[in-house]
Amino acid sequence: MNTAPITSWDGAEVYYTFADKPAVVGFLILAGVAACVYTIFRMAAHEMHMAKKHG
């Protein structure tokens, strides 16, 4: 059963050349998650530091 509305790639504006490579997609997802987690921890550390400084 083919439910995709795409019947041709003619006129496509973007090709994701790594979409069929799960290792690359997994790496990009992990990199994004790591960046978010790092940012949250750095913000928390900064907030604790400022609370001690001004508290």
C-alpha cells in the first residue's frame, strides 16, 4: 500500500543525501540532544553561581 503523495522528484527543492543513512541521522539527533542538555546544565550552574553571589 503506497500512501505517499509524492509520485516524482521533479521540482523538489531539497534533497537530504543522508536520509537513508541511520548512523548520520542518529548522530545528528544525539548532537542536538547533547547541545540542549549542555545548555540546560550551563544555565543551571550559572543561576546557582549568581544566587550564591547575590544571595
